[in-house]
Amino acid sequence: MVSLKQLIVGLLAAIVIGILALFISTGWYIVDETDQAALITFGEVEETITEPGLKFKLPWPIQQVEILSRTTNNLRVGFEEQNGELNYTDEAKMITGDENILLADLVVQWRITNPEEYLFSADNPEQILFNASSASLRGVIGSSRIDDILTDQRPEIEARVRENLIKLIANYKIGITVMDVKLQNVELPNEEVRRAFTEVTDAREERLTKINEANKYRNKLINEAKGEQDAIISRAEGTRAERMERARGDVARFNALYNEYLINPEVTRQRLILETLEAVLPGTEIYIMDNNSDTVSYLPIRPIERRSDQASEGGNN
């Protein structure tokens, strides 16, 4: 018969072997470079481990580990892949602010940044993210005009969707951070509507082209007018400067004559008369007459000037 002591020893050995087996099977884990580990002690996250390698912990049920990805994930809203093709889902059908129907799909890039909230704040954080993304997209589309959505306002719409989604996720506290939001396809529901909208878009583009051409022609005329204006101003300033200099010269000449007049009024007066006659009657023979006696005497001015000029030239030679 087995004694009580042997039974106790056997039971203790079994317990030790069980603990060793439990430790060997649950007392270690591996963290990959693209993963993060949430170390859970009695149901509470004690530590988040991001350093890759082999790690050790207390065996279950004292501690357990949840391995979560650190990479960026993609969430598709409004379309799904079937047989290698992307098809719109019911979430893609939306109504715009001006009561038009369109199909829109979205890709949300997200990452787990708080493992504790991700594991314990909600049963299905990814479903919450999906619902919040769909609600954000519908809210922005529902307050926008179809022309803006289908043309040049897509970056602004993406930014608004991203801003609304980040606010919603922050309120839910599910441990997820939204990295980016991308509108993939935004289309009208049928070919007839798409064709009509294309015609409207082409007409709008042609209108913008005509406006740009008109603005270009207007700018050209404005530049030419400004150039002509500058030229006129430049000529006017030149004329102004010339007339001012001429006026200064006339003033200086008048002052000089006036000083000479003060010294010898009669000679200056006679000289002014002769210069005036010469200016009024160029090339005319001028004589100075004296009839104080019975015989009229005269003095030929031009021959005297010519002889004086010839004498000067001979002296220079």
C-alpha cells in the first residue's frame, strides 16, 4: 500500500511539474518588430512592450499577453472586394447638400496607439471605427454641393472628414489614432446622370477658359496703358525740367542785362534794339543814321562786322 507520505510527495511533485509545464508553455512570449505587447496582470494592462525579442512573464492565470500590431491598417468604407473586383456597398450611397445622389467610398488609415483602451474600452473597436468613418463621410457629403464634391473641392472634403472622424474617435476612447483619410471614387449613380454632369463640367471649364483669356487680354491692355502712362509722365517730367532750366537761363540773362543797364542805360538800350532787329529781320543790312547836320551820315553795320570777322580769321592764320 502507498503510504500517506508517498502520496503527499507524489502530489507535490505533480504540482511542481504542472507549474513548470505551465511556466514553460505560458511564461514566455516573442514580440516582433512590427508588433507591440500588452502585458496583462489579473485583467489589467500593466505595461506596453514595444521592444522586439524574447520576453518572460509570470505564467497564466497571473499574467497574460495580447500581441497587437503597430503597423498602419486600412479600413474600407463604401466598397468591398469580391472575386478580385471592387464593388460599392450600401454605405456608398449618399445624398448631397443640394439633394443629389452619388456613390462615394473611403479608405481610412489607422493605428493602435493605446492597447489598454483598444482591448478593454469596447468589444469591437474596428466596427466602431467603421461606423464613425461612415457617419463622418455622410455628414460632410450631406453638407456639400455635388459640383464641389465632383470637381476641385475633394481635398477640402477629405480634410473635413478626417477632422470630424478624429473628434469622434477621441470621444469614444478606443485606443485608435486616425492617420489619414482618402476618398477613392466619387461617382454619380447612372450613366445618364454622369453624362449630363460631364456636359455641365465641360461648359464650366469652357467658361473658366474664356474668363482666363479675357483676364489675360485685360491685363495686357492694362500693362500697355501703364507703359504709355509712364512714358507720358517721363516725357512730361523731361519737358518740365527743360522749361525750368530755360526759365532759369532767361532769369540769369535778364539779371545780367539789368546789371548792364544800370551801368550804362543808353548803350544797353541801343544794343537791345539792334539784337531785336537782327532776330526779327535776319540777313537785313543795318545802318545807323545821323541827320543832325545838313549832311546825312550813316554807319553800315554789316560790312564792318564782315571786315572784323575777316581780320580775325587772318590773324588766326
